Amino acid sequence: MPSHANRPRPMTREEVESLTPLSATKENPHLPSKSIGPAIYVTVPSGVELSPKVRCQRIDVRPDDQSLWKITIEKSVGSIQALPMGGTVQRHEQTDTMGKISGHPSFRPEWMGVRFIPKTGIQRTPPQMRDGKGRKVKPLTVFPGDARQVLFDTSWPWLLTGKIVTSDGTSGSGVLIGDRLVLTARHVMPWNSIATGNWWMKFTPYYFDGTEPFGSSYVSDARHYGTDDSDFNLSHDYAVLRLFDPMGNRLGYIGTTSFDDGWRGLTVWENVGYPFMSQAGSDRRCRAGSPSKTIMKTTTVKPWKRRRASIMETLADHFSPGLKMEVKFVRVALYRAR
């Protein structure tokens, strides 16, 4: 991909650390005045007005002087509770051309403050495992050391990375790049469900321990690079999802840009996502559902060209032989290749 001398290079960590955090300049108009529970979705025939009614019933009084209430929503006749299903899945074919792709600028709402170095915490130590003879064992070892940290920061842009769950029972990471656009990996898409014609994906920004502090949205449509499963190509493992709910209007988004050849070899990239380990199943590496910030010690961009696209490869966090580690993440510094 061509290099553009007038394009600013990514900032080093030292340069980022010298920046002063920015405060919000406006009160957030999207904060709910009352606690709101999870949403439910229903379908009704076209032209039918939905007029739900809410019934509240006290069903128990506990010894601690707390009352237990049951809330029931009475839906209209003919309405069916269902998840918002995905629509079109469009394949973007590879081309014989490479070049700069016009970027899309980022957007930070006035009610969102910025912290350039996020608040992080140490990963919770997993329970010690022992074999049949009582000896301590470690089923997976990260060397030369695990630099990942749990991300606790809800400022911009750290809250924009979220967790994706799918109708295939799989999950991965994604990040808001537009008002209702999410960038993720192609392999996160629920291909088994898509093949049947009934699929869904749900994006939750800053999903943390089962909570949805900023809400969530289902995916209406998806577009991905074309690549055969028999010849999987990491350089085209990208997908863009369209959300039903334009979450970027209230949370902001990080935008997009094309990669510059002059950035090769720079140790400036950091990863944010939801890592998982796979060993006869799927075990969580970090606290269940916690976003994890990976501080990359030696991250470079290899000068490879495969199928007319560049591959950004992370040279960090190697694992013991014989075990498999699948890290699903989103790069904070984005690029696109075609």
C-alpha cells in the first residue's frame, strides 16, 4: 500500500502518555433518569398497532422486610416475542487494486470525556488446579509473561469496544466505527445460522461481567470480504456489521483510515478485546466476560503481501506447544486493505 508523507504516523506510548485527559463539556442527555431493565422484542403484522400493558403483582414478602414483585407485560393479540433477525449478508469480492481508502473521521460526543491511558487492573488469579496426585498444574502457559490487563475504563474511546454474541453460540469482539457500524472479524459471523437463513448477532459495547452498561443492539445486515474456508486468508478476515440501533450517535465512534506502508515496524499498536482459551473446550482467560487490554511489547507489521492485502501480525503472547489459544480482539489502530 502506498505511503503518504503528509499523513501523521500513529503516536508512540510515550507521546500518548504526555497528553492531558479531556473532560466532557456537556451533560449527557442519554442517561436514563430511572433504572431500565433489558428490552424485549416482538413482531406484529404490518399495520397493527402495538399496545402493551404492564401488570405488577406482589407475590411475596421476605423476612428481611423486602417485597418481591412480578412484572408482566401483556402484548397485543398476534404479537410474537422474537429476536431481531439479521437480514442481508453481502460478500465483498477481492480486487486487483490496492490504494488508499478514504477514511471516516472519528466522533466524540461533547458529553464524553477522553482518557488517553485507560484505567486497568490486574487479572484475577484463576483457581489452582491439581492432578490426580495432588501436584499443581498449569494447563496453559503464556510466556515470556502475560501483559494483558482487565480494562475498567468507561471513557472515550475505550467504551467503544464491545462483545459480540451470535446465533451459533459463538462470541468475539467488535468496535464502533460509525454511528451504526461495527468492525469485527469475518470468522465471528454465525456461518452455520446464516446457511439456514435464520441468524442474529448482538453487539454490547463495554460488556462487563454480564452487564450492559451502555445498552446493546442487534445486527441488521453484514458485509464481509470474500475468502474460501479451504484457503483461509487472515488479511481478509474482516466484516462490517450494521446495527439496528445507531449507538454511535450517543457513544461516539473511532472512525476508519487506511494503512500506510510507512507505519511498518512501529511498536505502537495496542489491542482491546475479549480473549478466550481453547483446550478441549472454551475457558475464559480473564474474568468472565471482562474486556481485556493487551499491552503489546513487540508488535510489528510484517511486509507480507497475500492476495493483494497486507497482514498485520502481532508478535507477542506465545503459548506452550500442544495447546491452542484463540484470541478474539479488535485493534484500536484500524486499517483497511483491498
